[in-house]
Amino acid sequence: MESRPLCIGLILPAKKLGSIGVFHGIQARAVARNIQLVYIDLGHPIADQGAFDVIVHKTSELHLAAIAGTDPAAAAEWPNLVSYATTHPTVRWVDPLASVEPLQSRTGLHEYLKRAAAAATSDLFAIPETQVLTVGNQQVASNANCRKYPVIVKRDEACSTAASHMMAVATGPRQWAHLMSGTGLFAPGEQVLAQTLVAHGGVLFKVYVLGSPAVGIAESAHALARPSISVHQLPAGDDLDTMLVFDSQGIPKTFDDSATKSDRLVDRVFLGSSEAARERARRQLTEGGGKDGLRYRLQQIADALAISLNLTLFGFDAVMGEDDGQLYVVDVNFFPSFSGLDIDFQDVFLSIVEFVGRSGQN
């Protein structure tokens, strides 16, 4: 006798459920595996919409909007979600709200990463030298000569808002003082993270983590090489008019040769890696290399972060230091797009929710 269908609630932004998204056409595949997918409407009581075994969500933007109090719908929908989670403790979440919340703040994430790096074995990964600072603090702004440059400065807010994507790189004390005095990109009183830029050849490894050994997925990490800041291509000097200020959503996403012809500073800096560095990165991601290989090391980091952060669906950015070969984790984000990967996302996703729902693990 077949067991009752596993009931999975989905609380996801419309962009994830669009006609070209990774969820397009998943309903039929779910039914074939005795899984019922229900798209939850937070405008109505969740309990009225199904007897859910598992809820999969991406609600960080909703949470922030509710906190800000600028969106009446969010102000009603977020309490609805929290109330349901509180009154239905046996429902499993992918991923738990308490695990996702720290990723909404770069400060919170930094503290988690410090603990995860310290707990990892054999110097598995490191994090760049980082400070949490308040813009407009005169002592911080005037302490410009005591810093190691270049340094990238980001807002504490880490979710997908226009402000969170704006960043700047200071190459010297004048640019630093300008940023930290509150006369530049950031306003007085804003909390920011200042992170020393590790020279890494201008290549970043964007790693998408879909699952973990805890939910029956042994090979969960899928990495792509992406353009990154080439410290050697940053403008010489410390002039304010040559400071790199950029929107991380507008940077080059691939090593497209035609884009290198652009005169934009951001293109020159992000596409300044050598062909040798790019080819080396591609080779590292495609070759095995055993326990010393990049793919194995990235998978080990993914497993360590999954345990430390208690996450199942997430991504992280890593760079390899030019001087020491160390892998540095520079960012973590919850439930990335997972598009463009050479995997069957829907099959793995359904395997994860089925494992969580049937076994009771979260």
C-alpha cells in the first residue's frame, strides 16, 4: 500500500517560479514520486493550505521588509509565517528560519564564518582580515594610515536590496577617509564591513551547494569560475575620482572576451585576470586531483559550512590566495539561483525534500 503523498509547501519569490526558472515543470516530476507541492500564499493562514511535512522557503527579503515597516503586505505576511512555525513545531523547514537569519547581515555572517573556520580541520579555509565599523566615526576615518590596502567596503545589509549590492574599494588613505567619513558611498551611522582584498588572480569560485551528507547528498558542491577583482588592475594612486565603486549586480558574470573591450573601470578590474589564471581555474574545476584537488577542497568546505550554519540550500564565494594557495571564503548566501549548472536540479531538490520529509531530519 502506497504511503500518503509527502506534502511540501513552497514559499518562494516569483522570480524563482517563473517559466524559465529551475522550478518550471517540477510538479509532474513531484507527482511521479508521490510528492505534493503546494505554493503557499502568505496572505492566508498557512495551516488552511495543507498538512505540510516540509516547507521550503526563501523569505529573507520579506523579513527585512517587515522589519523596515515600509511594506504593509510584508508586515502581515511575516507574522503569519512566524506564527505557523511556532504552532507547528513538527513541520521541517528547508532551511530553518534561525539558520537563515544570520545571513541577512554581513556582520552576523562574519561571526559565523569565524567560528566555522576555527572549527574546520587542517586549515580547510580562512576568511580575509575583516573589521565591522560605523561610518562617520572620526577616529576610524582618520586612522587611514594604519590600514592594509586595498580594502573592500560593504554595507552590513546582505540581502538582495539595491543598497546591499553597492560596494567600494579603497586603495589608499585618502579614499578610505572619504568612505568612512560619510561623505562618499555610505552615510554617517551606517554599519559596514571592511575586508582586506586578498590577491587571487582575478578569479572567484562561485560554489552552489545543493544538499549535504545529512540529507543523503554526498556530492553537493557545484563550482563555476567567475570574474573577480584583480588587485593588479586597480588604478594606481589614491585619487577619489579613480576609486572603484560598483554595483555587484552589474559586474561581468563571465570571462567574455568581447567585454574586455569596455572602457568601464569595473570591467577592466573584473576582467583583468590573465588567460593563464583563467585556464588554471577551469582545469582545477574539471580535473580530479584527489584530496589535494580544488573540487575536493570546495566540497569539504561546503560540508563544513552546511554543518556549522545548519543549511541545505546555499552558495558561497571562495578565492585562492596568489601567495599562499589558501582558500578564502568571502561570502555565503542562502538559496541562490542554481541556474546554469550542469546538474538535474529538480531531481536533486526532490530527493532532498523527500529525505527530509520521510526521515524527519532537518
